[in-house]
Amino acid sequence: MCYAFKTVRDQDGSLHKIQHRDFVKLLQNHKIIEKEDGFYYARDQVPLMIQAESGLKISLMRWDLIPSFYLAQEKLSYAEVQKKKVSKSINPFTKKSYGFSSYNARIETVQNLPTFRKPLMLGQRGIIPVIAFKEYPNSDEAPSDKKNQAYTLELDQVFYFACLYDIWYDKNNTAYFSCANITLSSSGNRVLEKIWHERVPALLNEDQALCWIDPKTPANIALKQCQALSDQHMSALPDAAKHKKSI
């Protein structure tokens, strides 16, 4: 699963396709946290572009989708629900763990899983311009010396993550937004296969991104935009130091 990505900056330093004054305002209000390596990681607040009546707008969302129905009857605070979302404790009613990760959404199951089906059908779709993303080998057949090696997948041009988002309400009826990106099988992608990784984010070109982000686009047509990107557009570089996966 993709666990980090780097966004694209325009010459004025703002996020790709976002007006500079809007980007500066987000920085000044400390709503965008800039990391030294330029990457956003799972459970960070990430800048998602969504279609509004006035055109594209940026909305900051937690990258680990919290479905609107999640513990909705418990009247929790946002801090409490975030803690539950990563908890390994067992819910006595469902007999399953409270916690689960949902920063990636598999295209094979996105129409069936309750977590993702509703946002997909409601047209709650967004995009993020990216120029690189990070992966760890996750194939069962991967050699042991490969499994702790992080790789950065660099793209040769701007592509867009295809994302779904949902809105969760706390006990005071305050809305919180979160998102997940669509992933595909990496079968046939020589770059991903070489680093023993079985999934790849859906990477859209400009036309595909515009179709995906339009809330009027039917779900089945939107999903058709999520085609596997040719491995000719990417290269894998091992990170300078090996990292232990922490998410």
C-alpha cells in the first residue's frame, strides 16, 4: 500500500492548480504542516482538491478515511474517534478490533465495502497532484533483505491520485473530513514487481482527473478512469536509509 506521497508545486511555490493566496492562507493558519522531506504520510492532514460550484478548491483532510457511520452512536470527540480508529482493542458488540486502516481503497472491493461504497456513489471524489510516492515490498515472496527497504517511486510528470472522502460528525455536530486513495494491482508493472510490491496507486492524467472529480460522473464511469499507469512513467529509487514500517 502507498504510505506516503509528494505533491507538486508551481513556480510560485503553491500547490499545483491552487491559487497562491489560498495556499499562503492555509500555511499562515497552520493548516498545512510542511515536512522536511516534502512527503505526506498516512494519517497526516493532506490537501485534497474537490470540485465546487466555483471550480477546484482545496480541502484539508485526514489521510485515513473515517466513514460517516463509524461509531456514530457513541457521540465521541474527534480526538476520541481518531484514537479508536488506530486501536487494537476489541469492540464487544462486533467482536472485531475497533481499529482499521483505510488510507488505501482497493478498486476490486471499493463498490462493495461500506467504508467506501457510499462516498463513491455520492460523488465524494477528489484528486491530489503527485510527483512521487513511497512503498515497501509487501509480496510474500519478497526476499527478507528487501522487506525493510523503503523505495521512492518517482514519476516523470504530474499525475493525480484518485481519492474518495467522507464526512464524520462529532458529538457537537462538527464536521471532519478524511480521505483514501484508490489502488490497483501492480501485476505487469515491471518497476513495482522488481521491488516486490503488489499494489500501485491509481494515477490519473488531466482528462481522467477531471472526469473522476466531477460529482456528476456516474460511479462506474469514474472507476473506469482508474487504469494502470505504464511503468515507463516511473522509476524506483531505494531510500538512503532502511526504515522500519511504522503504520
